Amino acid sequence: MSARVTLAVAGRVLRQVRRDHRTLAMLLVVPCVLMSLLWWMFDGLPGAMFDRFGPALLAMFPFIVMFLVTSVTTLRERSSGTLERLLAMPMGKLDFLLGYALAFGLLAALQSALAVAVSVGLLGLDVNGPVWLLGVVAVVDAVLGTALGLLVSAFATTEFQAVQFMPAFVLPQILLCGLFVPRDAMPDVLGAVSDLLPLSYAVDAMQELVGRADQGEVWRSVGVVAGFAVVSLALGAATLRRRTP
């Protein structure tokens, strides 16, 4: 592993994204638009519905967007032969994955800062904890989406197949993360499955920030999500193939 090579890969990815205006818009604009749509949908309804659902979705939107963009982009690198040429150079798989994770992590930080600024500053999302910590949680969630996207790209042979992994990897987490039913009110089996899914802890952290704002609990959940991201990157390095069969 080389820091110089990792930074070179990250710089290359950032230059590619900068030239791809559609991907850049999806990364930076779409989460803000979705949060605004959510606020508009709940506007005027009793019960502070935006404050109830907003934090959980603020965790989900960066996660979903980064998962889609990363899985498709990585597969495109492999199917086009770019990855094979890169790995023929003095560069390991971990250098490649860390470079991607660093590049998309920086984009995730910008994405999350914009989404949090819009949600709290413009849409009035009520947060009891520090706003900067809300941003930290959003960034970690987006990095988790990046890591899982890198992992699943190793098992797809086409971009369509990469998108097909979303129902298997993302939708169950959305259903069981506590957004619709509190996790402690779920049947025992579903509650146990929920405890094994990283998005559950991301939602826990967001909801804690608008609830009791116990920073210890927030950091515990953030640590769990970060651990899942690290494990996903390690598995991605072990399963990454040079080219698509």
C-alpha cells in the first residue's frame, strides 16, 4: 500500500467526476432536492412529520446515492479494461479501493454538508445536538454507501446487474432500520436482523441527534457504521477482479 498511489487514484477519480456533470449533479443536488421534496410533502401536516422522518432520510439519501454511483463507476472501470491497466502498474487492489473511497469520501463530505445546510438552515429541521455532528453522521453514512458499492461491484458483470444489487443490499436495510416501525417494537427475528444491518445504526445516530442528543450514543452508532465500512473495503479488496468475464 502506498499513500502516493492512493492519492493519485483519488485525484484521477475526482477529475473524472468533475467532467461528468450528470454524476456531479446526482451527488450534490439530488439529496438536497429530495429533502426539499420531503419537507414540501409534510408541510402543513400536524405532528412535526418532517422532524420525525427527516433525520432518517438524511442518513439514507447519501447512502443510496453513493452506493449507486460507486458500484456503477467501479464496474465501468473494470469492464472497460481501465482497472486491468491500472493494476498492471505498481499498485495494489487496496490502493485502488482506498483511492476511490477517499475521492468519494470527499464528495460525500461536500454532499452531506449541502444536504445538512439545506435541511437545517432552509427547511428548519429541528436538531437538539450539534449541527456539525449531524454532518459527521451523514458523511459516515455516505462513506458506508461507497464501501458497499465497491464491494458489490465485484460481483456484477454489467451496470444493470450492479443496480440490481440495490434491492438485495439497500431495500431490506430501509425497511428494517426503524424508519417505519421502531426497532424495539419489531418481531424478535426482524429485530435481530436489524441489529446486523449498518443502516440501522446510521438512523439511530440521526434520530438520537434530534431526540435526547446523547453524544455518547451517537458516537457509538457512528463507530459501528464506520466499522461496517472498513470491513466492506477489506472484503472489496479481497474480491476485486481485474476485469469482467
